[in-house]
Amino acid sequence: MVGPSLSGEERTAASMRLKIGFVLLVAASGALVALQAGGEPVYIAGGFVGGLLLGIILTYLLVHWWSDFVATTNRGRR
């Protein structure tokens, strides 16, 4: 039988990169919406910062929801 393809450290690093990428994607989305609306640089920066905060909150909620989901469905056990 084949074991896991990633070690624990590699899995943790990949998870962190995925979380950071998600947060940056939400932040960039906020900035691009402000840019598309014709906003000044202050509003574009505000859209980025607002998106950054929203991305952090969403990531926090998704991680905790996922850990609860795994715990209640026993999907973490093999």
C-alpha cells in the first residue's frame, strides 16, 4: 500500500500557502472592485485592506468549520 505523498511538515507548509493565497485573492478582489468603480488610490487601498480583513475572517471561519466537519464525520480517521 502506498503511504501519504506529503510529510507532516510539507502538509503544514502547503496548508499555510493555501490560506495565504486565499486571503490575498480576497484582498485583490476588493482592490480590483474599487479600481473598476473608478476609485482613487485611497479607495483602492481601502478595498485591499478591507478585503484583507475579510479574507482573514473567512479563512478563520472556514478552517474552524472544516475541523468541526472532520471531527463529526470521522473523515480524519482511516
